[in-house]
Amino acid sequence: MPRPIYAQISQSALRHNLSVVRERLDRAAQAAACESPSIWAVIKANAYGHGIERAVRAFGQAQGLAMLDLEEAVRCREAGWGGPILLLEGFFQPQDLDILDRYRLSTSLHSQEQLDMLEQARPAHRINAMVKLNSGMNRLGFSPEAYGAAFESALALQARGVLGTVGKMTHFATADSGLGPDWQWTLFQACTEGLPGPVSVCNSAATLRHARLALGQPEGQVQWVRPGICLYGASPFDDESADALGLRAAMTLRSEIIGVQDLKAGQTVGYGATFTASKPMRIGVVACGYADGYPRHCGTGTPVTVSGVPTRLLGRVSMDMLVVDLEPVPSAGVGSAVVLWGEGGPSVDEVAAAGGTIGYELLTALAMRVPVRDAD
Ligand SMILES: *Cc1c(COP(=O)(O)O)cnc(C)c1O
């Protein structure tokens, strides 16, 4: 028998979450009497831990897929995805352009080095590109001063038959917070005014909370939003839950109680003896530790569900095990079902918050050793 831990992935939840985004955009577009934007479902990092092939199956209704690993992009083609694929970091070396050409991958174009590589390229098919503006994130992209010239170079490459569609993109740093995306949006508009091609600016937070940005360009321009995290049923916000957004958890991390201990008052739990029982109590040992991807930063009080009953983690998470309070679940014993996060348990965002991080990190850090099964 393998250890009882496994992650369950729900196709129906993935589909549902995509349709939630679609409906929100359609409603906003209807209200504004404009075209509804197209969706690039972001499936980087092995589809946020859910598996590339599963994501390809579940996101069939998306207009495109976006990711950054070239091998993952090729796997999408091999899994039968015929639509657009956008490489969010683009290509890294000249040989990559052969893969872009062969598998018809679209690219983000964010550096002079990439433009130089394209100057030397003779692809058999035109490569579609989105020229990226660094509008304040200060990660990838041309500076506002350099953007116009970079776009001109891209148009020259288009005229030579190297590039196909040339569009404009940027990435928001604060769409999920009170600062909002407007400070970057204003700069983006100023830098791209009058330049042709499709536009892509919105991640999950901007798509869900600032839908007008996904619609707000001059008439006739195609909009591509780039939602990621919300498609997996986690929230991009720390002040609005996935549940409140109408999203469903796509990943459920399950395990079982593999041992029970009866503590006397004064006894402690785990490494560092960080939890001390103040009275006699029953505790359960769960087959799940940080080597499975459960965050070690989660301490006493982190929510967990045993036999469908909410309870809490006790003490430090170890490599292969963690300990839970069985007081609210007197019937629980060895073999009782545990939900670490997901359907029937705490949300991945609640667990992440208890560990001082975000759901993104937990989903993408699910360890290789955890078997993944399809829920439906
Ligand atoms: C990851 C990423 C997204 C999606 O972000 P979410 O917050 O998961 O919606 C969109 N665009 C770019 C460039 C990204 O790197």
C-alpha cells in the first residue's frame, strides 16, 4: 500500500471556474456594449500544479493558453491543443525560435536581445508576438522610453515576414490591492496610443475586479485577458475568498490519520515541542508533511478537516507527518479521512494565509511524490 496521501483534481471545477470568468466578462461587455475579450487561460507551472494535459482538456473553451515553459507548450500541442499558445517569457536563445516556428507558439517580446535574435531568424511561418511594456512592475518589458522603438522594430520584422500579429501587453503589480492597476494602465495607454494590434493586460485580479480594463480600449481592438489562479479555484485577493467569487477548488489534498496519541496535560507535540497540552487530549498523526508540499510555516491553529469536521494543526509540520487535534472529532481514529485543503476542507488560501503565503505557492509546490488522481 502507498502512503494514503494524494491530490485529487476536478475537471468539472476547472471548467466551472473558466465559465465564471467567461460570464463575468460577457456581462461586463454587454453592459458596455462592446466585444467580450478573449481568454488566455494561464497554465504555467504545470497548470499551477494541476497537470498540463488536464488543463488542456478542461480549458477547451478558452481561446488560448499561456505559459512559459517551452516543453509544456509542446505538450499542449501533443495533447491536441490547436489554438493560440502564448509564451509569457518568450524565447531565451536562438534555437528556441525553431520550436516556436514548428509548434506555432506566440511569444511575448520583452527585450532587445529577443529582437536581435529575431533579426537573424528565418522561420517558415510568421511568429505572433506581444510587445511587452514595463509599466511599473519592473520585471519583464521595454521601458516606456524604449517601447515605441521596440514596437517599430517588431513592425519591421512583421513587414519582413518574420512576425505575424504584433500586439501590446503589460502586467499589473497591484491589481489585487487598494492601489489598483490604474497607475500602470494610464502609462500603458499613453505608450501604446495609436499602435496597432491586440491588447493584453489583465491577470486574474484585474479580470475579476477591474473588468472595465479588459474592455476599455479603443473600438475594434481585440482584448486578451490572462487569468491564472482563479481558474484553479483560488482567490487572487486577500480580502475576497474564492467561495465569495463563486469559484470551486480544483485541487483537494487528501490523506488519512495513521496514528493516534493520548496526551497528558503538560506533554508537547513534535519538533521543538512548540505545542503543549494544557489538559488531556487526543491527537492524530496525518501522513502529510513539508516534503509533500504542505508548508512548514503553518503552525498550531492552521485549519484542517478530519472526517468532515473542521479542526486544527498542532505543533510543527515535519517532513512526512503533521499532527492534528482530534478533540472536535472523538470518533476519528487510524484511517479517518483528512482534507488538508480543497473540497470538504479549508481553502488553499486559508491554509496559505496561516503559513504567511498565498495559495499560488501551495498549489504549485505540490511535491512530485504526491500521487495525483482525477476526481471526475
Ligand atoms: C502568472 C501570470 C498571469 C496570471 O496571473 P494570475 O494572478 O494567476 O491570474 C498573467 N500574466 C502573466 C504575465 C503572468 O506571469
